Amino acid sequence: AADQKKLAQALTALLPQLALAGAALAALALAPDARRGRIVALTLVTLTGADLVWRNAASSLNAEAASRYSIYDRMTATESAALSALRADIAQRTAEGSRPRVEVLGLSGPWMNAAMTLGLEDTIGYNPLRIAEYQRAVGPGENAGDVSLRHFPETFRGYRCRLASLLGVEYLVINKPISDWPHHMPRPKSATEIFAGDQIYVYRFNKAQPRAFLASRVIPADLATVLEEKTLPDFDKTREALVEADHRGQLWSHLSAEAPADGKPAAGEARIVGYANDRVTIEVNAERAGLLVLHDLYYPGWTAQVDGLEQHVVRANLLFRGVEVGAGRHRVEFIFRPFSLANLAAAARSLTG
């Protein structure tokens, strides 16, 4: 506030609230019985909630033009046309059985969270929880509204690199044409422009890897080493999967790092039949045992069930989830259980270790 020459306004807003909080705490401490203490506490919570609602309404300290947030309510003609073109193209890919992801880059701040309200799977944006490995491997930077802050580490050199394909990036929504991209941005050898308008351009790249697939061979890889050396190991992404070295021992003994004798991939089908924020259901029909890889981020709290039985979730292809399946038909569910006893115990071990 002092830097912005609004110290007086900030103090005017803060001091009454501090005085109110102090009075409430004193009242709690001096309350003669538990009942009156609860009444004081309830009053404090009510006043705090009212203050939050009031303070988060536009004021001289935080107001911005309503037009800046048009993407949430009344889109401009350009925004509406761009979104319609993008959605139509994604719908076609979805009808083909894919789940493509989108990167929104260089547009105004509100666009960074718009993907959540518009039903798009954006690879970057503002997020209160930043996963360190993803940040280092993909390099989204701290502010996707500024193209110059988008980093491209060696593991993610452009939108047609191997990691981008595994992540499923097939679309880019950006504020300038390819010809005007800054020099630090790798330019794709081929891209289809599906919309061009006033500071909004939408590009489609080649088809990415399936969101879920079966691998017949696993290759141990050390995540820390990959991030340190900034080089993704070479592997056949159509039939092989990288597995975090520490997780290798969690796989069945017969799923080795050796290729099948006939050299064929783990033939079969992995089809997503249910997809929610906390649960993904996949139907698998495998000709031989293999590793089912779901190209959604690996994160503590995700569990897996194969035909209703718990199975280890391993880190696969650097950032994603994998679970072993045997030959035949299976129903696999990835379920997010952050407060399970196993996950809380693991979190406690990490704090004490």
C-alpha cells in the first residue's frame, strides 16, 4: 500500500477491523459461561463473513473495469467466436475418443481461470497449488497472461515435443499469430489456425497421445535426474512407459523391463467411461499383462482399484499415473482420497523424514 501511495486508505480499512477483532477476543476471554462464549464466537464469524463479502466488492483499492472480465459473463464478439471455434474442434476430437488439452497464453488475467468455468482442460493458469515437478518439467511460469514469462525447459521444448504429446496438448489460445511470437518460444513445424481475431488466435497441433493407454514394457527412470539433466529419456511412447525408479518394486515381478518375446505392444483397449474431478473410470481389455497409464498428474491421495481390489499407483511417464493390469477385461478406477489413512500416514512420514 505504501508503494502505491495508498497507505492511509489501507490503515483506514485495517485499524477498525483490528479493533473489532481485539474486542471480540476480549469478549471471548471474559465470557462467564460456555453459552455466551458460543454467542460471541458466532457473532465474530458472522461479522468476519460480512466483512469479507464487503471488502471483496469493488472498491478504490481493488476495482477493475467490468469489461476486463467479459469472458465470464458477456463475451465480446471475438471471444465468443474464438471459443465457438475451439469448442467445435474439441467436440470433433472428443467424438473420436480423445480428451485433448488446451493451453491459454498471453490473454488477460481473467482468461487464466476461465478454462475452469468454460469446461476446458488448460495446462497452465493461476493455481493456488503449484506442483513442483510439473512446474520444473513443463515450465508454465508465474503469469500465463504474459507470453514473455512462459518458460520452455528442455523437457518441454514447444507444443509438439514428447512431453507435450503425453500431456495431451492439442490446442493453443494465444494473443498473437505465430509470426509474432517472441524468439524464446519454439515455433511448431506445423499448426492449423482455426481462428484469428482481435488479439485472440487459436491453433491446433497434431494429435497427441491418448489420455489412457496400455504399455507392455516399463523402463525405470529417476525423476530427480530427469529434472536435473532436463532430458526426457528416449522410449517408444506407443508401447513403453517410464516408471519412477522408486516405484519399480511395486509392480508385479512378471511385468519386467524386458519386451515381450514376440516384440508386440500390449495390444488391447483402454477406454475412459467416466471422468470427474475426483474419480476416473477406465474399461480395459488387454491381451497380455501391462501397465495402464493415465496421462493425468500423479499426486499423493490418488488411489486405484482394479476390479474393486486396491492396486498400487505408480508414477509413469515422468508426471502421470500408472497401474498394473493382467490379461483380460478389467474395470479400473482412479479415486482421489486425500484424507485416507494411508495418505495421511505418508504425509506424516514425509514431515518427520
